[in-house]
Amino acid sequence: MTSTIANPLALIAELTHRCPLHCVYCSNPLELTQRSTELSTEDWSRVFQEAAALGVLQADFTGGEPLTRPDILDLIRAARSAGLYVNLITSGLPLDEPRLEALVAAGLDHFQLSFQGAREEIAQEISGAKAHPQKLRVLEWLKRHRVAVTLNFVIHRRNIDQLPEMLALAESSSASRVEFANVQYYGWAFANRDSLLPTREQLTQSIDFLKKAQERLAGKIKVEYVVPDYYAKYPKPCMGGWGRKLMLITPNGDALPCHAARVIPGLTFDNVKDRALREIWEESEAFQKFRGESWMQEPCKTCDRRALDFGGCRCQALLLAADATATDPVCSLSPQRSKVDAILNAIALVGAQAEACATKEPSIGSDAPMASESLTKPDWLYRPNPA
Amino acid sequence: MSIDLTSHPRLAPGCRMNEKTQQPRTLLMPERALRLNGPSLEIVERCDGKHTVQQIITELQQLYSQADPTKVESDILGYLALLQKERALDFES
């Protein structure tokens, strides 16, 4: 059967929603998949074969925490023998050095290790777990094994001022790439957003700092920075466009165009246990929903940028404007941009209060809050571990 | 970040080509893939830690004898610089 739809390039294999951490910025959906419904090794092996036949080049093993899968070595071998490049997106738990050696021997190409900060205290607050010392051990082991290493520091208001320390940690490691990735506001991050968004001033300073770092480290370490798109002028071309470059398989086998797609009402997702991957990619209702331009509203419909950013993110349009067909409200051309500005103004106020407290003693009877924002732990919504 | 002609470029850990049976030939890296056509495939195949940069240039100038050798050299150096920026190459002495 001929098709004018280009092949996907990457398969995001969400192997499980189980995870030893409880990060307040997790992009998993609020409703986590139960272990009993997870795909088997055989299911995944077939998915990898079908993905490679469809032209997929890379598999991203993610979750939850992919290392909680007892069959992780079989999964790596299956993906490699299908002809895929294997990325592991991991917290580094649970892991010991022999197991790391086995992952590499099984054919793992790329090990991406997450960090919640450079200091144990903030890491523990954000992840709700004592995981930081383990990550430092993993960094040492990685120096002794031949695998591509990326460190991914998740950035937000509570740790953005510690960038120099985080960079120093990266430079002391064997990582060839480091990503400073500002939280993107979906799932648990969306629920905790008002405690996570950086101020505009924090963001500007971080961009300056990392630009210099990129230049200094060029050819030695590839430094990448992802900013929160609430502060952008134009939206991100989310996932490279709906149903254009990537497909995500959830732990129970549902095929989604992206990790947040379940927030969009009225979408039905095909499952890899019921339908071949090629058919899902080319024909499923969920993948077809926002392909092309016929679904676009103004201003996207006639915008010069529509082939560049595809109107931004459908899930974000749903979350912020209650309409998945609307222009992504972070776009400066969106009629709903003022919603985003209001959120940023509230963040700026919090930032200003924190500054004020940091620089003066509160006196009896003053209107200033008694504790600065940076000293008070927010009321976090922590991600639980599904049964 | 200038390239030493006497160094031996080698694909960095986790940077590899897809299988010989897979078409199109592609250089796979963390979160990036580069399609390899004639000249770029010839360059990447020689990034084995055994060829010096100068040897790669000389061999490709012979392979593409119809092309202007100066352009072949600058194209190769440009491509190696791109791979270096992506951290896809280690330059060994």
C-alpha cells in the first residue's frame, strides 16, 4: 500500500510507569499504568521489528524508570537485533557496575542520566527520594565503559541558580553531551507549575551563562539548553509535528503521537497488541487527527510559520486554552497569549518577593512574608509509584 | 577547535553507522542521525582510528579525481568539524 506519510524516525518506548523516584516535574500522565498491564518482552520485540521495518532509526527506552524492567537486557538485545540504535533515559536506579557492564555488552548505544541538581538536598526535595549519591556512583562507573553518555539536568526555579555547579559536575564526568532542560509543563509538572517556572530574570541569566559555556566547551562537550516555551515568542514545533517524526508506545501498548496526548478528549488510541505498527502510524485516528493543516484555526491557518512550528503543541493548547485545535497560547500571535502572560506575571511577583526577603530583615509589623521563597519548601504534588 | 591533520579521527562511543544491510546508510548518534551519501560515507568509513586526517583527504582526492582537490580538502575538513561539534569523533594522536 502506498502512502504519502513520511516514516517515523524514533520510537519512544515507555517501558513502564514504575519508578523509584517521585519527581515533581514528571511528564508522565497523572493516571499511571499498572504493572500487570505492561507489554511482555515478546510484545516489545515484535514492536521493535515492526518499527525498524517502518524506517525507525532510534529507540528511546524510557518510563517511569526503564531499569525496573527485569528483562531490560533482552529488550536492548531485541532492539539492536532489529537494527535500532538504543537510547536509555534513566535515573541510574536500580543499577550496580556489573549491571551497567551488562547493559553495554547487550548493545546499549547511549546512556542518558538524569540529575535533579548538583546538591543532594535539592535533588532529594525534587525527586522525593535519596537518589543523588547513586547517580554520582553511576558517573564514576561510566568512566570505565564504552558508551555514549549524556547528563540531563532538569531545570526550574528551584535549581536554575546552581547552573555553574551542575556544569562543573558535568565537566568532571565522561559525558560528551549535557542537556540543561527546563521543565516542560505537562503531567505532574503542570500540577506543580507555579512552584517550578523560573522568573524571566533567572532565565536571561541562565541563557547568558550557558551560551558562554557552549563556546568554551565546543568540541569537548556538547552543551544544549532547552528554555521553557512560556517565555518564547513562537511555540516549539512539538515532536517535530503531530504524527511526523515520532511515535510513543505506552507501557500497556497504546500508540500515542506524544506522551501527553491522553489529555485531549475524544481521541482513541490503537494498541500494538491489536494492530500492526505501520497501520497504526498511517491510519489510526489519533495519528491522523492533527496531520496536515485542515484542523488549524486562525491565525495558524494562514500563518507564514505554520510549516515551521505546526501551530505549536496540541496538548498545551488543550491545557491552557481548553481547545486542542487552538493556536498554542505561548505563541505571541495567539489571541490567548494574555493567559500565559498572567501566569508569568504571577511568577515575577513570587520572584520579587523572594528577592525582597533575601535582602532585608523582616521587621515586626512589616508586610513582607516571614520566610523567603527560596527557603520555604513548596507544597509539592509528588508522583506516586503505581502498583 | 582547528583540526590536526596528523591526528586519527575515530567514531566516539555510541556513534556508529547502521548495519551494512540497512538503507540508506546513516550515522547514528545520541538524538541525531546523519544520512551518509557517497563522499560523507567515504569519510565516516575512514574514521576508524587508523587513518590520519591527511590520509582521508589524500584518499578521497584520488577517489574523486575529477573534483578540485582544494575543494575536496575543505569539504572534508568542514564535515569533520561538524562531526566534532556533535561530539561524534575523538581525534587520537
